[in-house]
Amino acid sequence: MTTATVSHAAQTAQWTKKDLLGLRELSAEEIRLILQTAESFREISLRPIKKVPALRGKTVVNLFFEPSTRTRVSFELAAKRLSADIMNIAAQSSSLSKGETILDTVRNLEALKIDMLVIRHAAAGVPHLIAKHSHASVINAGDGSHEHPTQALLDLFTIQEKKGRVEGISVSIIGDIAHSRVARSNIWGLTKLGARVTVCGPATLVPPQIEQLGVRVTYKLEEAIRGADVVMLLRIQHERQEATLVPSLREYRLRYGIDRERLKQAKPDVLIMHPGPVNRGVELDSDVADGPFSVILDQVTNGLAVRMAVLYLLSGSRLEEEPA
Amino acid sequence: MTTATVSHAAQTAQWTKKDLLGLRELSAEEIRLILQTAESFREISLRPIKKVPALRGKTVVNLFFEPSTRTRVSFELAAKRLSADIMNIAAQSSSLSKGETILDTVRNLEALKIDMLVIRHAAAGVPHLIAKHSHASVINAGDGSHEHPTQALLDLFTIQEKKGRVEGISVSIIGDIAHSRVARSNIWGLTKLGARVTVCGPATLVPPQIEQLGVRVTYKLEEAIRGADVVMLLRIQHERQEATLVPSLREYRLRYGIDRERLKQAKPDVLIMHPGPVNRGVELDSDVADGPFSVILDQVTNGLAVRMAVLYLLSGSRLEEEPA
Amino acid sequence: MTTATVSHAAQTAQWTKKDLLGLRELSAEEIRLILQTAESFREISLRPIKKVPALRGKTVVNLFFEPSTRTRVSFELAAKRLSADIMNIAAQSSSLSKGETILDTVRNLEALKIDMLVIRHAAAGVPHLIAKHSHASVINAGDGSHEHPTQALLDLFTIQEKKGRVEGISVSIIGDIAHSRVARSNIWGLTKLGARVTVCGPATLVPPQIEQLGVRVTYKLEEAIRGADVVMLLRIQHERQEATLVPSLREYRLRYGIDRERLKQAKPDVLIMHPGPVNRGVELDSDVADGPFSVILDQVTNGLAVRMAVLYLLSGSRLEEEPA
């Protein structure tokens, strides 16, 4: 990305929102703006010197109430490559253990004149609550079973990169639809950009009214795979799953696990996606996860570009403000 | 702050001490110099680009033997906004668990040619011991029930900001005086700058000879509130308190908790201060903590400026040394 | 170090390896190149502004599967003084706890386009496995009882600094030879550079075939001390030791502990070295550890220079690439 390119992206930007809380709240135009900005930032991580001064002197805080090395590291690196100052706060070791409320923690951070707050929390809606009470920009890095917008944005970016477009693409999301913030954010994003979405999983893990979001439902893996341009697997979070929802990992694999054999029913240019970390041998076999159709590691690479774009847009930075 | 302003502050500086261990050791002139320098730094955090190169190439280490997210983050951000390199060491995960002595840990850090060491420890005097054996500048970030000098400095800064002066101001400190390093540092700082200090709390939590430090003692909340320009609450650290000192939190609240009703006895322009985190509904009710008299969040903002000033003065940095 | 000096070191560099996995794999010339480069970097940490832009825009990750504050901090500071971006990942809190394999963790980091990976792991060979599957440069920061190359490099650097050379120097390594990665890396490095190496310890802690590495074996401390230019103590890791190998710490001290009395048998200019942290009163008495022959803290200082050199050489950085 040359300075001119960034400048151009910035000048055409129509970003007006303070926060990124979910894809439900975004218009198709706003989603496209993020993807287009990410496109400009993607190239920075391929340079010998992977750093631009775009967010110099801005302060970003990773406030993680749930542990997550992957997402934390991706945001941390995105901030560093934009030259922002970033601080990590793990809620376990925070003042919260001294009985402080979440809002008090946030007000205290805000009093330090921070610019952006990246929040992960086990309860749906916490980032929204914080955003309402904070002048800082809030980025939802996953709230309960609700939304994980930057994950869906990187998925959209990857589909667009590999397929040339999102509109008209047929995407099947397979797994625990009911408890997945990744599924929910992807459903919002994919349908807004005109993709055709199928969700598939055991009946116990697919919410009853989900069709109302504009998706097709099937409980049969074959139906989900056949004709799909993209097969997006969700992680079976067996450490959280209630015993009654899935009888056993072995049974889940038998009915919904993707192996090379089953993949033969898919289109010859199907994309295999997964938000990671993969349970090898459960929802996905190693020969598929590491095979030619898998774009799982491209998703990780694109996640960095998407998060740089989100930090950049929310910061309201314009090149004019930057030092020469 | 323009470059000229910093330069001016630096040129008039008479700072000669290697360490900041407590306010007991400082003269009124030294305290005023820190407050004046903090005044120059305050404005940096209000800029779009919150960063100056003052401490570029200096190394600061946060060595915390007691966990503290707030103070650690405040020092970390202060260092980053001054462009210093900062490393966080939580003593729990340090070599100390391999049986190394504190002095060996410090000598090892010093061998890495660090410039400043910010230390928090549960035992009084540890920062002094370390300072004596180290070439690096040591900043006491709280040692046992002894001192917490940067907290008192930010309190002084806040009083001066809101009241225009510290001299002649009447300050009442309420709570567990006996075990509070915040109280002790404030008593030293406030009396040196000419404030009139009252301490108030249950007889079990007020040290017998405390009048010798030049403060008035009362056990009645009304007497402490009446006529005070500043009411400074201390945190009841119920997780540490011995059962015999305070019968119950409920009883503490009944006798010493501040609510809107009790605050009516105070001056119409009283300031409510608290070092945080607040036990809402114990020493302070929410409608007071969040009310018009509260300057609790200003204290947090000012803490950043004060810590920037302390790092700057102790580093011995002069603008002449800095790169163009 | 002037820019010209670095430039010169870089221009004569013949470094071609992607990784630093052990000293076994290095030629004497490669070891000398690292020591020579470290010589250039040593001076940076003595400046008022301890920072050069050599690795600006490079990303280094400390991936520690075993906790180690000292080594982590040394690498972190080395990276920061070279202006690299560095991220710390403690494996305890990483995705590994979600059942992800090590290689998946590494592939994910690599997808973030990181440049260098500093790895510590309790199992021998893990850094080699990772290096084989990664485009990023891997630095072994200690793998099981196998190697700890940067520790041996800093030991070589310290001997050369104090004695003017390594060739022909007589070095006795004392302690648990069998389980020490420090001993193993030092044996490779010292013998390659032409030092004469003696190993000494209880028969249970000296591997049977160790002479094949070109070292002399003795079980008597007196024989190891007499005539040695350098006495290198190893840490007795009593927290790991099986009860049967050493009867007791008291007995170990009686037979192999170094005190002032025993040191009288050594050369008048003997060097006392220890990788730290020292068990005072076990393998080394305090009056020796802190005495005139001890270079233990010089080792720490030199470790920083050596790690800066290793990061610099592995990054493939040349001054031509750097911004003006």
C-alpha cells in the first residue's frame, strides 16, 4: 500500500459509527467499506518493514474477560503495525477481582484518555453496554453467543478474495449454530452482501426460528455440502457443550464431521473455512484441514488486515492528522 | 504542551533525587516541582497524537509483587506516551518462585541496563531496600501500609486544579487510616504544602500517635465532613481486614459511609475524592461517587500526568539529549 | 556503535541459517560471527538513548511453553532496543489449552506474517520441529535437557571479553551435567572454539559417554577447580531432581558447593560463572557469587548483546533496507 492508496481509501470513507458492535448494525455499504479498507492494509504485512504510522499516538486497550490468545494477538499485532500504543488487560487479574463493576473499570480506562477498547466477554451485550457509557470506540471481539463481527468480516474478506465476490455465493455453515457468535455474525454479513446461506447441524444445535434471518436450514450434511461454494465449519466447543445436546464427539463426527470422502460431494472449487482452533478429527479431518480446499490460514492472515482496517476507520484517523 | 514549555519546565527543574520512595522524604519545593511538571504533561493526553519522544530509548520496568491493574496500566501508559520502552513483570511468574532473592532479581534487571524500576510490594520498605542497592531510579508504587507517593501526588494535583491551591485547604481523610499507604502519603504531602488535615475512622483503625504528624483526629463522621473543602474516602479493604477491626461492612457503612444525605453537612463546593476502586454502597454511595462533587475520574486522569512527570524528572532527561 | 560499525559487521556477515536451534549445528566461524556482531551491539545499552532502528517493522514472538522471566525479559528487551515489535505468549493461556496442537499454534502465528519465533519448551526437539514447518526464523530459548544456545553464546562472549580469547582456555563445568541444556550447549560451543572443557559432578549426574564430546570427566571438585581459568556452576534444580540422584542439598553442598575456602585452589584470576538464578548456599556461597571473581552479572549484560546480535543476524536485516 502506498501512502497514496491509504489516502484514497480514507478520502472516500463514509465511516460515521463510533463502535463496531456487530454486523447486524451495519449496512452493506459499511461492510464493503471495511473490506475495501482491509484490502489496502493487507499488503503492509507482506513488506519487509511491516509498519505504518497511521495510528501513532493512539491508545488501544485489549480488555479480555474471556481468555483468547488468537484474537488478542491478532488485535495486538494490528495495533502495533499501525504504530498505536496497545495495552493488554486480562480481566482475571484486573480490579474486577476487587469487586469493581465493569463500568467502573471502563470509566477508569476512559479517564486515561484511551481511544479504542477491544472487548471480549462471556455475556452477550456487554460491549454494547460499555459502548453506550464510553467516549472511546468499542470493538466487540466476541460477546457470548451473540456476535464476533471481526471474525465474520475476515470470513467475508476471504470469500471475496478467493471467489471474486460475495454476492450470489452459496455458503453452508455447519455445526453448533445455536451457540455460535461466529455463525450469527456471518449470517448477518453474508445475507447483507447477497450470499445464499445454509445452516446445518443437529436439531438440538439449530435455533427453531433461524429461517427468519433469511437462511435455509438442513439437518443433513450431504444437503449442506452439495452445491456449496463455501463450507464453513464451526468449532465444537466440547469443553462447554452440555452432555444432552451432542451424545458424543464420536457420534458428532460420524454425522457432521468433514473428511475427504464426504468432500467429494462438494463443488470442485469449494472453500473450506474454520474460525479456529480446529478440533482435528472431530468437525474436520486433518487431510481436509491441511488440504487444497482449505483457506483456514488465509483467514488468519486476512483477520490481521481486517482488524487493522477496523482500528483505522474507528480511530477516525486521516492522513492529514499524521506527522510527516 | 509545546516543546518550549517542556524545555522551560526542564530548565527550571531542581530535581536531584535518584528515587521517589515517599512524600516523607520530599521537600515542599520538590513536591511543587513535580506538580508543575505534571501540569505541562497533562495536555499531551488531550491531543489527537498522545505521544512525545521525551523518554525514547529509556527502559522502564513495572515490577509488581502485588497485583494491581490500575496502577500498572497508569505507569505503562505514562511510559508509552513518553516513548519509553516498558516491560511488565508480575512477581508471581518471576524467578522468585525459583527461590531467587528480591535483590538478585533487581541486580539482574539492572544488568540489563534499565533506567527505572516501578515497584509495588506488600511489605513496607522494599522499594527503599532496592533503591539502596540499585543504580536504576526506583519509584514506589505502593509498599505495604507505608507509602504510595504517586497516589498522593495525583491527589495534590487534583486539589490544586480544582481549588486553585493546596495551602489552607481543609482535607478530611476517612476510613482505615492505620493500614492505608494512601492516607500516609497524603498526610505527608498535604501538611508539607500547608493544608489542614483531619483523619477520621473507627478508633481501631486510627493509629494512636497520628496527631504527631500534624493532623486533627476525630471519630465522628459529622465532624470530619463539616467545613471540609475536600472529603477523601479510603477503600475498606474487606478482603484483608481482620474481623475484629470492623464488625461488619454494614455497620461500617452506617457509621462512616458517605451518602447524599450526609453530604449535606459539607461545604457547597466540597470535593469527593477516592483512590479507587470504590466499594459502592460501603464507604461511598453510588449517587455521591457519580455525583457533581466527585472528582474520582479526574484523579485517574491526573494520575497519568503525574506519573509522566515523575518518570520524566527521575530519568534526568533534558531536551538537549533528545533527537531532533 | 556508530552506524558505520553496524554496517561493517553486516557487510562482512556470512550468516545463512534461518534458525538458531543449537550450537551443535553451528561452525566455529558462525559462532565467531555472532560474538563479533554482539560486540557491536553491546555498546547500545550503555548509551543514554538505548535504541536503534535496525529491526523496525519486524515482528518477534516470545512463545514460552515453560515460564522464564529472565530469558523472556532479555529477549523482549533485545527486540525493543532494536525497535522490533514483540509479543509475549505464555502457552498456559494459549489456544493449546483448547486442544490445539503446537504446529497449529505456530502455523497461525506464521499466518500473521511474524518474522521470528523465540521458543522455550520442556521437551527436547520442539524448536527443531517448529523450525522445520515454519518460514519464520526460530530461536531455541531452551528445550528440555537439550540446548540453550543463547546462554552458551553469552558465556562464550563473557569468557572472550574477560580473558581476551576462548581458544586454549580451561573451563570446568560443575553440577548436574546430565540434565543441563546449558552444559550441553556450552560443551559444543567451547570445544568448537578450542577451549579445554572438564565436566564434574556426582556420578549419577554425569552421562556415561560424555567424554565422546571431547571433554574430560572428574567426580572430584578439587580436580575440576585446580588449574581452571573458568569455573562454571550449574543450578541444582532441586524442584525437579529425583530424590535418588542427589541424597540431599546439604550433601551436594558439602561435596560440590563452591565457597571461598575451596576457591583458593583455583587460579588467581579464575572466573566464576553461573547461568542464574543462583541457589545461594547450595552450588555457590554468597561471598563467592558476589565476590571479585564472579562475572555472573556481566553474563546477564552480555546476554542482551548476544540476543540482539542473534535477532539481527536471523532477521536478515541489512542497513540498506532500513529507513533513513
